[in-house]
Amino acid sequence: MNYRKHSSIAGRNESILLIIDVQDKLYDKIVEKEKLLSNIKKLVSVAKILGIPIIVTEQERLGDTIELLKKVLGNDYSSIKKISFSCMDNEEFRKKIKELCKKRFYNTFIVVGIEAHICVEQTALDLLANDYKVHVVKDAISSRRKEDVETAISKMEKNGIIVTSTEMVIYELLGSAGNEDFKKVLKIIKS
């Protein structure tokens, strides 16, 4: 008997990992930055194993993406520069999505980055308004103040954004155990 997966479960074949503004001038000022970086690095490593596209954005005048993240991204590092807070307000970002969708239909964004209450929140809501499923990874977003992160998560959740965790979304993307991808990803999860 065939069955359907619930629409709130992220699937590897239709997902894009979006990393928002993890940059030099912001990173040192945010709360729980080590946890944020660790979880984003896990998600990047898993995305590479599973063949999930990665989009990186950088807010102008805030420096480059931090070196520790660039190293993990390796050849997948290239960034879209933006001045708007919402990535959807950037023409280059929209073109990148269109380009990716020529190869495969993508309807889901897994969103991580900083700052949660500004660029992450506005991007997530705008993606949702444009008919994408949006999974915001709660333990892979941050801001300068913890209360701003909490407020952003609450607002996004109330407006239909799927709030998830790093480990939860990784297991959703995997879908099952017992294959080579699972064995590779399990090492990343346990690290």
C-alpha cells in the first residue's frame, strides 16, 4: 500500500539549505555562537552527502562568511550579496532559486543563520508567502539577544513556519537507516 509523508517532513529531493549572513562582523556578537556554528557545519556536511543544494547569503558591509564555515563549505562556497533584510527581496537570490529549479523542483527551504529576528525571520516569512515550505532550524539560528531569538521563533511558528532542530531535520532528510548515506551521516550526528 502506498502512503504519503506528512507535508511538514523535510525531504532530501525537494530541499535547499539556506545559510543567512553568518559573517565576521555579526558572528562574535551573537548568543550561543559555538552551538550555532556546530549545527550549521553538521547541516552543511549532511547536505553535501545527500546532494542538497546550499545557498549562502551575506549582508553588505558586514564582512565575509566566517572562515570556519567557509572551510566546511569548501567548493560549495559562493555567496549572494544583499542589502535587503529578506533574501526574497534580492533579485540574485530569486534567480538562483529559478536556476536550481530548472534541474529539479525544489519547494522546501531549510533556513539557518543570523540574525534570527531580522534577516532569518523576514526571509522565512517571505519564502512562505511565495508558496515554499520553510523549516527554520531553532538550534542553528541566533541573534545578539536571546529574547530576540525567542520572539522570532514564536512569530515564525505562529505564522506557519515549521520550527525544527538540527538532528530532527537531518533524520527527516535521511528518511531511513541502513544505507551508506545513513552510515556517513551518523558519524556527523555523533561528532
